[in-house]
Amino acid sequence: MAVITNEMIRCTYDVGIRVYRGDLTRQDGKAEVHQRTNMHPGSAGDYINALGCMLDGRVYKRTISLFATEYFLERIGQDYGREQQQKAAQAVCAHVQYYRTVNGYLAGADKLAKRYL
């Protein structure tokens, strides 16, 4: 399994925002992340989806790294404000609760999300 680097995560945020705004299709976004960073397109899709869910305040099912969770929350706060950041943190809490039912407790993500609420 390939390591997902911080560079990949930063790229995924930038591209994911463009997908979220409708400037790119999800498929084109995955391809761009892969082309720019060599991140596996499936992983890129998972991270783009998680970002969109965070922005919408919806639960996401695929776990992203703790660095990505914090980076996304920080950038959402910078780019969209505190209210949107709290909405994203609620999505992380929902993900933690979902994940607890299928695979276990994500203590780090839970603690991180609560810090942003």
C-alpha cells in the first residue's frame, strides 16, 4: 500500500474544492490529483469525497488520515469561516460514530473534531 503524503493531501484539498464548486468533475479531479502527485485515483476520490461531505456537514464512510482531517478543517476555516468549519467538524464526528459501528473507535479524529466544534 502506497503512503499518502502531505503533498498529496494538500493537492487533494485544492482540487477537491474545485470539484465541490463544480469547476471540475470528480473523475477529472481524481485524474488531476493522480497526475500531479501520483496518488492512486481511488484514494484521491475518497479524499475528494470526504472533503465534499465535510463541506456539506454529511457523514463520510471512508477514513482519511488524521493529518488530512486536520488540514481540511483548518483550510475550511480559513477559506469559508468558523461556521463552515464547525459544520465540517460535525461531519467528522458523524464519521467517527459511523466508523465505531463497523470497525472501531477513531479517538484521534474524535478529539480533533471536538476541538473545532
